[in-house]
Amino acid sequence: MLAVIHNQVPRILYEDRHIICVEKPVGMLSQGSKDTNLPDLVEVLLQRASDKGEKDAYIGVVHRLDCGVGGVMVYAKKQYAAGLLSEAIRERDFVKEYLCIVCGRPQEPFGEFCDLLYKDAKKNKTFIVDRTRNGVREARLSYTTLAECEYDGEILSLLRVTLGTGRIHQIRAQLSHHGIPILLDGKYGGRTPRGLWNEGIALWSYHLAFQHPVNMEQKKRTDFVRTERQQKRRSAAVIFDDMDIICLPDTNKEPWCLFEAAICDLCSAQGADDSRDM
């Protein structure tokens, strides 16, 4: 039986024999952890495959979201696909965009932050530091302000954030360091205004874009095509559309309801095919 977390069944956004794209519910782990008994999305997807009668199912993790963050994720269903997707992420050939609500407003309506990050494993927290040393890594992101509103006497801003690197707690730590912590993210200085409730933080993975691993594999084989017969065989191979997956937060729920109009406009502008009722 398919697991249900907080009365939510993970929504399948796309699936074929090679990959599966899914909406991770807030409050669910991306991957199992020995430090907690919380259910995780890998477990849920493997159970789903078992319920469908799939034997020797494989779910490969290629990226992660924090437990308190929801939104779109992609998992590999074949080991070769996991390797190719991981390589694309390392080579920055993989677009990851987020929506977040921050306390205050950025100094500029759009821009880029480039910082040095250090992850303190004991505190499970990422810090901005001013010089390189062992364990310090560069982190880059760009942002655009989409809308503003006032709530409980405070200015809140809706940002679209595009990752240039993928570090642990990167968005949370960088935005906090630059004076605009994420709403509800108490660990990094974000406020929880009176009357506003959510089971996670105001950060949502809303857009992934990447080349389908089947296409990556075909491209890799190009260098080895030498004969006309091999070329014809390759031309007949199945080619998938490049992946461009958009998954928007539920604007019927807090805190996203504060920016319902802006999120709907974003959906229309990008031509998103999201079946969620807005």
C-alpha cells in the first residue's frame, strides 16, 4: 500500500522506464536516514513500484531537498541514468529553480550572491565565512524579486532563486547572510509572524530542466559511431524530449496564499502545465 505522509500522497509529475519526477511533500525526507524514523520518498517510491508488481525496482538519488522543503525532484529508475544525471549536476548542466518568501526585501530587485560556505556537521548548519580553508566551498545563486506584500507589519518578498552551485542549506544560509532570511526558517533567522502557519519553511523547488538521460547516453555514443550502418542504427534510436518540469506550491495554503496572484502569473508566463487548483 502506498505510504501517505501528513495525508499527502506524493504526486507523480512524469515517469518513464528511466526516470521519475515527483512532488516531494513538505515534511518527508528525500532519502532515508539512520538518525530518524521519518518515512522517506525513496521508500515510498519503492513501495509504489512493488505495489505495481515491478520486480527489482531501483530508485537512485541524484539530488536532495531538506525535510521542510517541498517541490519537484527527479529520481533515476536505472543505475546508468543515476550516473548521467549526477554528472549533469556536477557539470552545471542541470537547472534548479526555487520560489521562496523572505523577510524584508533585497537591496536590489535582482542580482547574484557569491559566498564561501562552511558546513558544521555537529551543528548541522551552514555558515558564511570570509576565507578559504578545509571544508569551505564556493556557493553561487541568482535571484529575481517577483512580488512584495506586507504581513503583520513586516515586508515580505517573493523571490525566484536559481542555483549556480548545489551546497547543503545553500539558499537558506546565503539569503540569511544577506539580510533576507526565509520566512518560517528559524534555524537561519527567519521569523514566524503571528497567525501564519506552515509545516515547513517558505522554500519550494518549483522548476527542474535537464537533458533526458537516454539522450545523454545517445550523445555519448556519437563519438563511437564510425560506419554508415551504425549511423543509421543510431538515427533510429528513441529520443526523448528534454525535461522541463514545473511544480508550483499550493496557493490555497499558508504562506503561499500571500502571493497567489504572483505565483499564478508565473505559471502563465512560463506556460506551466500544472494541474493543481490555484
